[in-house]
Amino acid sequence: MLGDLAARALRLLPAEAAHRATLALLRRAAPLLSSAPPDEARLAVDALGLSFPNPVGLAAGFDKDAQVPDAMLKLGFGFVECGTITPKPQSGNSRPRLFRLQEDRAVINRMGFNNAGMEAAAARLQRRREHGGVVGINIGANKDNVDRIADYRRAFARLAPLASYVAVNVSSPNTPGLRNLQQRDELERLLGAIMDERARVVPAKPVLLKIAPDLEAASIDEIADVATAAGVQGIIATNTTVARPPGLRSAHAKEQGGLSGAPLFSRSTEVLRQLYRRAGGKLVLIGVGGVSAGADAYAKIRAGASLFQLYTALALQGPGLIPRIKRELLDLMARDGFANISDAIGADAHMYEAAT
């Protein structure tokens, strides 16, 4: 197993080199890895028509090309999201493009959807289909394609049959103009095209939308309404932020790109709360942004998330984080008298309603 000691050694390398080395190690070690112990039934979640053994997900960005989803499931994740994957391969932005903000428990990236393209990912996903587990695919558009909606349609048609669910990423700050797809007219066109493709290729496949944290309240409500009307099953809240909260201490704090990790927690959770108030039980919400402990994950769930994802904290703390979060969740559930983690979803909704 790639343990916490190995993870600490890898953090001595530059950030992107450490990431590449981690993937290489996991590819080689995957056949030898033992699966994590079975999760307690209290952590199981049924959502999106899928059964999740626990609510802890790996966010997109770690395994861009679907190289190691089974290794990550063996480490104890309840589900893994691969990508972002575009129709054509692309190299992404120039390096350096990934920065650790150790003092702030954060990362800034401006990777730019670097990936080997949908055909390479499809071949890997096809080979692992018999392995089981919940493996979602996050799709995006190539930077140089003027017709971005066509790119999403192509990627969806190719990859959706091989995935447990598909996340439509319109919120990366590192592809110029991509976030404009969150505007009502553009979003209606995009989701209409995706849902048409879904009806043609895989009618029952869950579709989720991944949104940015840098949105006005009215835009968040509008996105929830458009997604619901389109028949989308869920929203992932949120991607990285282009904002720089006051108090960042790292020398890399002014680098361009998306900020993730602890400084994103409050804002991403507030977006989640608003989505839950607006959409209620109409959309399955996945909370992501700043989860580094069981208390963070529990706050996302009580704010309305059925599931949550992490990535930055894994890079900074190592794989021991996964079982630790699950233990802490069980303790918090016992403290509050919840028999199952699903009972805690939206438990704080009344507090938000009283405050508005």
C-alpha cells in the first residue's frame, strides 16, 4: 500500500512531479493492493440510483485519465471521479502550473484540462468494467474548439456507457471562457444537448453538473432551476475558486489559477447550503471543497450533501486520511443519534431557513 510514509516522501518533490510519481506507483501497486476493510453499513448511501459503500469520494483532478480508479477504491473511497476528460488529447497550460500552499493547507492549479483524450480513457474504462465499484467520469471541452457544446456531446456519447455517472464540468477557471457556460441561456443549451445524447445512448445514466464557487446568489438559484428543469440528477458544489481569501500566508498565494483546500471550505459549503434550500430533494448534491477531516465532511452532509469529495487534503495528508474521516463520521453520527449517515443529510436546513 502507498502509505503515509511514502506520501510524505513524495511531498519532497515538486507538486506536479509528485503527482506523476504517485500515479506511477499506484499503477504498479494496484494488483498487489488489498482492499480496505468493509465499511460499516451505517456509512452506506443510496443516491443517483447507485449504492455507495461510504460517502467519501475522490474528486476529479487526481486521476485525469482513469489510470488508477480501482487502486483508489481499494484505499477506501466509496466512489472515484476520473477526469476532466476532453474529446481530443491536450497538454494543458505551461509549467509550473501546480503549487502547494502548505501553510494554508491549500493548492493552486492552472493545469488546463491536461489529459490524453477520451479514446485513451475509454480503453482503460472498458478494461476495468468487471471490477465493479462506483467510478464517475468528469467531462470537458477542448480549449481550441469553438463549438464547446459539441465537445461535451462527443465526450458524453463515448464515455457515459463506461461510467457509473457523468459530471459535466463547466466551472474550471483554467480554460478561457468555460465558465460562461454557467449562464442561463448557454447552460440550457448545453444541458439540453447532454440530455438529448443521454436519451439516445444511455437513458438511465445519472448526469451531474459541476459548478464554481464564484457565483452570485441569484446565479446559484438560476443554475439549480435550469438543472432541475433539464432533468439533471445532481450538482457537484464546488470547483476551485479564483478568489483569494484574506489571510493566505504562502509565497504562492498570488499565483493564477484555482485555489482548493481549506480556504475554500466556507464558500463551497455556503453554495451547497443555498443549493439545498433551492432544490430540496430534487437534486442530489455532492459537496467538495476543503474537506480535510470528519467534521468538515459532516458539515457538508448536514448542509445538504448526500456525498462529498476530496483531493487537496489527500495530497497534503496521505491515504490515512480516508479511514480517519470515516471513523470520525461514525463518532459524529453516534454523538447526534443518527442511525445512518443519510439521516444527517440537510439536518441543518432549518438553521439556514431561519437565517434568511
